[in-house]
Amino acid sequence: MYVNQIRPIAKQMLVALQRLQSLGITHNDIKPDNVMLVNTEEDTLQVKLIDFGQAHPSSSTTHGKWLQPMGYRAPEVCLGLPFTEAIDMWGLGYMLANLYLNTNLFPVSCEYLMMKAMVEYLGMPSEDQLLFGMHTKRFFCQEADEFGLGWRLLTPEEYSDINRVKAKEWPTWRPHFFSLDDLLYIYEEEDAEEFKDRTEFIDFLKHLLTLDEEKRFSPTEALQHPFIRMSHLSQDPDSSDYLTTAQALMPTEASHSVTPVKDGEAHVAEEADEVPPTPASSQITHIETDVPKVPLSHVNDDNERVQEPCQDLGKELHLPATQSDSGICSFPEQFPNHCDEGLECVSSVNGPMVEDVPFPTPKRFKNIRRFFSRIQKMFFSCCCSSMQE
């Protein structure tokens, strides 16, 4: 995709992530499969972020678990470090790079090759990241040199011996980039304005694909980048064709603007009703819509899918209080690492959505919890009576 087509998708995704951040929610599964195009007769590209099966309150995150699909996995998740909503910004940056390249930025058929490409493009993780990561020794080792102890990436043979998983060879068709700057020259220059826009896009990706999550752009910071604001494009009327085209592709501000959060409340500019302060266990309600949607990319029917977690409502009610109150699914112990080499990656853990079953609302949860509570009291009462007899 041309960068002026990627920009409206990026901006709307940033608004969605800004909204989630204000609610204290991490999506955990940002990828093209979960971004839907709104079917509209207008020229603008309107998208919606979907599939919150892996979303959870940011305050209840547990580091050390495998989250996100292969390739989209943020470095802090790969190394087993504590993580925040910043992993969604990494996932967004990776997704936008895939739209630009028409293929995955990193190899996704082998986690060793994924880490190898990450190091080649972005450099080594910091000393603190490597020192405190729970999974650091899956990919890196320390060895003495003239400057003391230093970290290096394991060789394929060392990785295979330590993890008992054979490291795959680098695909012959895949080039070795030395930095994200190399992406600037993979396509021919069409005109000066397009090349200038492409340069800002690569700089935008650098801020999203930053190894250190503390230095990674937040959604609010990313919305102020020149690539999103188009402040770098020429305002000269004689050379404004590219700018005019780029502006025509952008949706109107009113369709996706979010007002600043005040006193723990989140507001959407287009909504008249106020959103009450979000409790620690966020309550998410499914909203039906009649707008047809089309996925950016489709998952092949032949791809292996993983069993959906928390299909049984009874199981969901036995989760810890911070999760059962919100109706958010629990995570399996380990996510699959399988993913096709192309852009059409396998859905990480959640299979096809059941359209005809509405998501239980908080009110329904309350009634169901009351019902189970009564059964539990009756059960304990019967047990006590039996023991007394």
C-alpha cells in the first residue's frame, strides 16, 4: 500500500488505542485480521478495531506469558519482561510495516529468526532488558570479551541445543536489512512529495518499533507525528496534488475524535452520553452494528486454529474476581508459535466469532452470579447437614 493509504488506517488505529489506554485496557492481538474495513461509498478509508477476545485490564498483566502472534510479539514479551499497553503500539507498527511491504517485516516461521531479524533491524536490547528478562537465555548468552561480560545472540546451533527446537534457515528470498532506513529504498521514487511522505513514514515506524517500551510512542504522541498530521507535505498550491489526494483519503475528524480524559472518565466526541468512571475490573459490552465489514486480510480455511478459551460461561465465572467481573477471557499457559510466512497469519488463540450469540452484558453477569451464589449456598448447606448427621 502507498503510505498515503496507510495514514488513515494508522490514525484511526491510534484513536482506538488511545481510547483503550484511557480505559486501562490492553488489546494484545493487533494484526490485519483484527482490523476491518467499513463498507462505505465514500473515498475515505474507515476501519474498526475488533476481536477483544485477548483483551484484559492493563493492571492485571502477568509477565512471562507468550502473548501476541509470532512476528507481532513485542520484545518485552519475547524476553519475559513486565509489559504495558505499549505492546499494542508495537503490534500497530508491525502491522503498518506489513501493509507497506506486502509481507511480514520479520520471519514468522521461527522465533529464533524473528529475534535475529529484530536484532539486525533495530539493534540489541538494552543491558537491563537482557539482565531481567525471564526468557533472555532462550535467545542470548553472555561471554567475556576485552571489555568484560557482554551479551550476544545465540547461534542457530546453540539455540537448537538449549531450546530443543531446530532453528530454521533464513529464507533465500528474504533480504537482510540493516535498519528500517533500508525500507525507504525498496520502491522506486515516484515524485518528491511521495518520497518525502515515505521518509516520514519510516521515521514514524521507528518510534513505534522501539525496543525500549518506555521510549516507544504512546497513542497521543504518535497522533502528533508529522506523518499523521501531514505537516511535512508541501502547502504550495502549484504542487499540492499529492497533499490533496492524501487529505481526500482521510476520514473526517468528527468520525473518530476522542476528547481528553478528565477525572478518570473517557468521552467520545460524537457520543452524547457520558461514560462513567471505569472500575478496576472493566466491563466491556458488545455493541451490535448493521454496518457490513470486510477484513483487511483473510485467514485461510486450511490454517490450524486453536481452541477458543472461556467458551463455557460457567468456567468464566470461576476466574479471579478481577477478570470474572469484566467477562474477559483468561489466557492459556502458552500460545502457539505457528504462523504462515505470508501476511495472512494464523489467528493467535481465538477462532471465528459466534455472531448469533450476544456478548453477556454486565447485568446478565450479575444475575448469573446471583444464581450460582444461591446454588453454592444450597450446596454448602446440604454438606453441613450431612456432616452433622
